[in-house]
Amino acid sequence: MDDAPGSYKGASAEGYETTFDRLREMSALSIIDMHLYNHYRGEHASLDSYVGFDAEGSLFGYQGGGQEIDRVAHLKATVENGAAELQPCIYPIGVYGYDCLCWSWYDTGKKKWENMK
């Protein structure tokens, strides 16, 4: 974190303007996230939470001890999954990886938030 853009702010960092600001906020959220996950567990219960940031398409999340999220690094933008349709300049057809800006769940959530302003 010491090399992240905005790290010069140190303990006085706030908001979401720089990468350091976002990392700082997410590191604090993880403490709460793990407890909520453990509290909610049940035979058929699942509590996964993720936060995505527009600035660089970063995605932070927690889904317990599983490694299911690891598979997103191997996703590929296709006509079928619609990723390239949402953000063609950063996720053209055939590109591998996962950028939350390119998926309908993020686009829907962002539009809901913008409508609440």
C-alpha cells in the first residue's frame, strides 16, 4: 500500500479519490465483512459481498474461504456474456480478465445509485 497512488495522505486519507483512499476504505470493510459472513452461515446460506470502483475497475470482495472468484481472471469478453457491449473500449471481444465496469451487475448498481442522487 505504501506505493499506491495517494499514499502520501497516510492516516488522513479519506473518500475515494485515489487508489490509496479506496484501499484504505476496503481494508476497514474487510473486518466487518468476515464477521457478517460467519454470522450468516447456514446449510444453504451464502453471503458474498463485493465493491467495485469506477476509477480503475477494481473489485474487492469476500466470499469466505473458497476460491471461486479466482476463475474470473480467465473470463473472456464474448457476444454471449455482453461484457464488450457495456464497455467496448476497455473490454473488447476476445479480451481476458475481469473489469467490474464491463458487467451488467455493476452497470445496474451504478445506475440505481445515480438515480438516488
